[in-house]
Amino acid sequence: MAARPLNELEISEALSGLPGWAAADNRLVRSYTLGGHLAAVALLVHIATVQEELNHHADLTLGYNRLGVSVTTHSAGNRITDFDTRLAQRIEELAAAHGAS
């Protein structure tokens, strides 16, 4: 079954449970700050593992102690879907476990 794009109300409701996340250009986006470069890399690797498990992948941007996340569903016309909100929730849980802010 194809993913259904969320409407604005559904996106707002999803974001209410995802602190620090925002919707921009049909993507869910978030930036994390960590204690150093290796901590940022460790979070990136942990996120990559979950993405493989879910078969849904975000764009990840690594800086020295920062990790940017941007997720959309390509098969839904590059729109935000439940796949994105579920991945964002999992990423948020991982980030907390890594001490990211």
C-alpha cells in the first residue's frame, strides 16, 4: 500500500509530539547538538541502523558536533507521511539516549 501524504492538521498533530522538529519544504527537519564529533557519528550510525530496519531513510548531515536530519517520503511525491513521523519518533528516542539536544 502506498504512503498517503499527511495534511497540515495531521502534520501539526505529529509535530506536537516531536519537540524540536519542524515541517519545511515538505520535509520533517531537526538538528541535534552532541558532545563532540564521535558522539555525532555514533548517533548517525545508530540512526542508519534503524533506517535499514524500517526501510525508510532520512538525509543526514554531519558536522563536527552536530547532526542534521531531513526526512520525506519519495514514493508519495516527496511529501510528509506516517513513515516520516514514525522515523522521526524513533530518531528522537535515539537522540535522547545519545544525550543530544
